[in-house]
Amino acid sequence: MKGAQKEEVPKATYAMEYSFVKRTTNNRKEVVHFYELGGGKELAELVPVPLTKETYKNIVYIILVDLSEPSTLMESLEYWLRKVREAADNICKSTGTSPNRSDNYLKTAATLEQHDDRNKVQPIGVPTIIIGTKYDQFEEFDPENRKWITRMIRYISHLNGCSLFFSSIANQKHSLQIRGLLNNYLFSSTMPNLSQKDYAKPLFLTFGADSFDSMGIPTSGNMSAYDVLKKMSRDYFPIDKNQSEKKNTVPLDFAKYPETKIDSTKLEKDHEMERAHRANVGESPVSNDLRTGYASNDGSTSDILRKSPSSTFDKSGTFGGPSENVRPTVKKMRPVVNRPGSNANI
């Protein structure tokens, strides 16, 4: 996990990043492959990338949610769980296996065999862990708010057959606990039974340790527990429209990634755009740093040309190819830093 050690500084994730960890036990070499996705919902189509016919029996998805932003927490968590479920269902179907006969589904069913909620839980086809981040900020919330946020995330986690942990990189003890749990699970596929449900403390709940009855969610009339949680989410934590309109973008310094051919082509196209802007729009040319820009989640830079039929998309985020008869459309992007550990990450 990024920033798991106290002295480490967490870094934002750019699209999908790959890394791996090796371990040798009893002369046996083991490797765990990590695919970390950042950038928000615009990159959700990358969720299935690590999941293949060869990997789906040995994969685990970890979803990070930002506890300091309760207004978007419930919707964001449901969204990413839905994307993981869709990916798992599709890979099961491609192997000729029904999603409710997948290995993880059957293991989950076995865990719940004597559980009161065995007919209510809807397991995802692959093991999934939810980690609530920024607990150091969350514990400063009003106790009643913490109670409702905890109920929301516990309900969704248990309903989908997930394990749930809270953590903060600001607390070395929390980080080491999470690192130890994940290290043990990823290399040995086992996890101790943990059942810390007190909302005044960080949650540590392995799947099967929770129950709907223990959450204390009051029901009202014809409203189900889920309906109550949705209503409380809207009433207690209204969405800040100004905040929700911000794009999940991160500043990119292209000077760190030199590509001679691509950079020269980009320079040429930027000059073409400047000339086209003068000729077709009649306005002053838009200033543009040819080496540094802001990349949005759709791969565009601060200035975007509408694609012509014969143009191509180059690595720098601009369109290459013939520019004849192409009228430039300028789109101003606001530099917004994608904060690590935010709801956008999987």
C-alpha cells in the first residue's frame, strides 16, 4: 500500500499502475501482482483489466473509500462494487460458469451456512475487500455522524460479501495492521476472524463476522434498512454541488517522460493549432506550455482538437494526423489534484 510506512509520502495514482511483490518461503518463490487504478469513474472501464480466465481464481479486489467525504461515500462505494461485480460476472460467463457457482460465491455460501443472513447476502464472484481511508479525519466527526457513516458502509459491505477495514496513513499502527492483514491474505489466502464493530474505533470486520441485526438500523413503515440509509445519507450528508463538479484531474509534467518523436510532433501540432486559431477564430492564440499540461481522465490535455477522420491519438494526449479543415475547439481545464486515498481509487 502506498504510504503504509510513516515516513512515506503517498503519491497520486495515474490511471492504472502496475507493481509486484516477491517473497520466498521454504525455497518457494511467490509473486503478487498489483494493479492500482486511480482517476475516478472516467477510467472505470479499466476495472476488468487484471481479471482474466487465468487469474479470476487467484484475484482479490480492494476498494478504497474516503471516510472524510461522507456525502459521496455511499454512492461511490456502490458504484465500484457494481463495476467489480459486472467484471466478475462477465468472466464467469466467458468460462461457462454461472456467477452463483463461482469459487468465491461457493466459499462465501459455505461461510454463511449457519449465518442468519445467509439468504440476504449477495456475494460478488471474486473476493473483495473495502478499506475506509483517512480515519484520522473521520474520528474527528460528530459521534452521531460517525455512527451513521459506519452503518452505511457496514451494510453495503456485508450485503456484497466483503471484508471491511478502516485505516489511516497518519497512524502507523493502523497502516501496519492493514499491511499485515493483506500480506497474510495475499500470500496465504487466509485471514484471521476479526469482529471490531464499535463505531468509536476503526472497524475490522472479516466477512462473516458482521450481521444486519447488529448494525442497529431503525426501520420506518414500509422503508427497508437500505431505504433508511439512503435517506439518512441525503439528509445528514448533502452533496456539495460545487465539489461534485470538480474534475478528477492531476497535473502531468511531460518533461519527466521525454519522447523525442512524440514531443516534436506535439510541438508541430501545437503550432498548427495556434495558426488555425488565429485564422479561424480571430482571437489571440492560447498560451500553452509545450512540455507541461493538465491531463483529464479522458486523456485530453488543456487544449483539445476535434478529431478528423484520418487523425490519430498520440501518447502526449493530443491528436496527430492531417489538420486540414479541422476547426480547433479550445477547452480550458482547471488543475485539480487527485488526492490519494480518495473515492476514485480501486
